[in-house]
Amino acid sequence: MNKSLSKKQTIGNIVINIFLFISTIIIVVRNVVYGAGAGQLGSDMYGAGYFKAFTTLSNILLALCALTMLVAVFKGEIPLWISKFYLIGTAAVGLTFIVVLIFLAPLQLFLGKSFFLMYSGSMIFFHFINPLLAMICTILFIPKVRYLKKDILLCEIPTVIYSLVYLFCVEVFKVWEDFYFFTFGGKTWTIPFSMSAMYLLTFVVASSLIKLHNSRC
């Protein structure tokens, strides 16, 4: 049994992270080959284009976190850096979870489509199931180490990097369409507000995860 976890926690950790890793591989391969389907924003979300989406990248990051966590669990000890790496990955998919729930899914109603379009097909995993499982694992099934407030800054790294890449590709180089509607239909003055909202939501997700996890310590 892992020295850092109880038997039940070890089982929960292993089951969740095996699921996260394997499901991500299957979904990514399938969507690269066949396309992401109607639930994915953008007109060219297949092949290399599939890797433009934060949803895809954040879930791949989470899969890497799951793999490192599994290796550590089977070795019998989970280092602090792996727990923090897992927090970063969970916060990233947590952002996807929240953005889809409060913005992208309701946006489909405005466009005359179904709210559940963003949860159709394989997107139910990347937009809902996998982020939820990762959050459960972070809160309940990783060692009782106290995360610090400064760890929130680590969780902002994926969001900041992606937002800057997105900004340059959409507005500067104009090689991507604005599939996340950051500009609300070409209104470039809204970009600072959109980016700030993403950073704020990441802060909320990360701080909530830290608070809930630390409440066990």
C-alpha cells in the first residue's frame, strides 16, 4: 500500500487516474483521425487543428499528471512536486469545466442550438466527466499535503500561456478563427476583459481546490 495514502484512497487514486489516462488517449486518437464532432467549436478541429483547443491541451496535460501520479503510487510514495503538478492539471481542466458550463454551453442556446451540444459525443468526457473525476481525486485521493496560496500562481501558468498563444494566433497572425469568442464577433476591445475573466476563473478554481483539499489536512 502507498505510504502516503490509505488503502481506500490508493484504490480511488488508481482507478480514477487509469481512467483519465486511457480515456484521454482513446479520445485524442479518435478525434484527430475522425474529427471532434459537433460538440467542438471551430471548423477545422481535426488532425493537427484539434490541438488548437484548450480543452484538448488541458486534458492531455491532465493525462500526463495522471500518469506521473500512477507511477508514484505504484512506487509507494508520492513526492510533493507530483501533488502540485496534479493540482495544476486539475485546475486547467477545471477551467474548461467552468467555462463550458457558464459560457460556451449557454452560448449554444443563443445560437439556436442545444445547451447540451457542448457535452455531445466524446466531449462529455473532456468537458465534464474527466474534470469532475480529477477534482474528486485532488480533493480526496492524493496525500494530505498543505497546498500554499502561491500554488495558485502555478495553476495560472497553462491559462496564461494558452491565452497569449490564442491572442497572437487570432489577432496578430490571424491564422486561427476566434472559436472561443474572446472578441465577441470581432470586438477586439473585449479581449482584455475575456483574458482577465479566464485568469479570474482559474484563480477561483485553483483556490477552491486548495481550500477543499487543505480542509482534510
